Amino acid sequence: MSMVSQPEREAPQAQQNEQTRYYTTPLVNIRATDDGYELMAEMPGVSKEGVEITVENGQLTLMGHRRPVQVSGRRIYRERREHDFRRVYELDPSLDASRVSAKIDQGVLTVRLPKAEAVKPRRIAVE
């Protein structure tokens, strides 16, 4: 598969609400299917409304926005990051970008990337 992930660093994005946005790279598994590829990204805390997927200029961008968690009391220790998720892939031209589909269930985003009909193997009948 020629779909290549571009490394993401936790880098600030444009100012939003006078706060700098930081992103975490979601963990992803990719598997080949008969019709293309299936990408599964872990985005805990992200709902359907928080998912943003775009295909532009040969790139697939996955974004997951989490709702802020309200904490009562004084936080004394924290390991979990509350950053949003972002990952960018360069798409192989053999994929049909117009037929990309996605769903999210319990924090796992599944994106289906079908191959274009022109590149799918087909059987030729001999006369």
C-alpha cells in the first residue's frame, strides 16, 4: 500500500479562543481488504460530532475533537493528555477519494478507503 503517514508532532495550531491548540497522534491500524483498505484509529473521548475527516490535494486528514473534561477539586497528578487528535496520510492515487466512508464507535474511528474501479482486478472472458 502506498498510503504513507506523515509524522505528526504536537505542534500549536492557529489561536482559537485565545488558547493554543495541541494535537496528539492517534494510534492506527491499517489492513488491506478485497476492495481497498480499512484504517482504525483510537480516539478516546471523541464523539461522532467531534470527528472531522477531509480529503484534499491527495491527503487524508483525520481530526478528533474531545469535549473538555471538568475536574472538581485540585488535580495532583495527570498522565492523560486532553489534546485533540490529528493525523495526515498521503493517499495513493489508486484509491477512490469520492467513496471514502467512516464511522466511530466507542472511541474507535473506522475509515474505509476503497480502490478505484479502474485498478481493481477483473476477469476477462475469452471468446
